[in-house]
Amino acid sequence: WDAEAILFSAMTLFIVMHFKSPLKVIAATAVGAGVSYVRQYQGDVVGLPPPGSELHITGNLQADLTSWVHQWPWEMPIDATVARLGGWPMAILSAVAFAFVDYLAIISVEAERPA
């Protein structure tokens, strides 16, 4: 991550934690999008698509529906990813930890749902 990504994440976290009103969160999202547009922030982990990746309709239904796919799951270098994560035990631990955090996020949102 770069400094701007951390800044935007911190700003979003602050607003979401302190202002529970959905309208304020939507307004904060719009402000963040506006600031990133004005600063021409290209993104780091998440950001604008690469230059030259405009949508082109070809008329081929399969190509048009899958043009956003850069790499299919079966084409991914699984062994290289596992090696980068420190081997299979660390990759499995990382996946389980991510699933646990995701589960906790879902449960916390469910608890705030109106009756």
C-alpha cells in the first residue's frame, strides 16, 4: 500500500466508526471518490483500470461477457502463490484467518440490522 491508500482507508474507517447514518457514509464515500479524482489518484491495490482498457463491445457474446477477466482461476500460478505465502501451512492459515475475519464482519453487520 502507499500513503494515499492508507490515508483513504483511515478516513473511511473513521467515518464509518463514528457516523452510523447511511447518508453520512454515502456522503463520505462520494467525498473520497471526489478527492481521489481531483488528485488523479491511480490507486495501488484498488484503483482505476490501466490505460487503454476501455470497454469494447465486439458482438461476440462470450468475449463481451468475459472481457474483464485477466486470468482464469485454472491459469493462476498456484505453486508460486503458495511459495510466496510461505508454504502450504501458512497459506491455509492465512485463508482460515481471512475467512474468520470475514465471518466476524458479517456477524457484526447482521447484529445492526433493523428488526
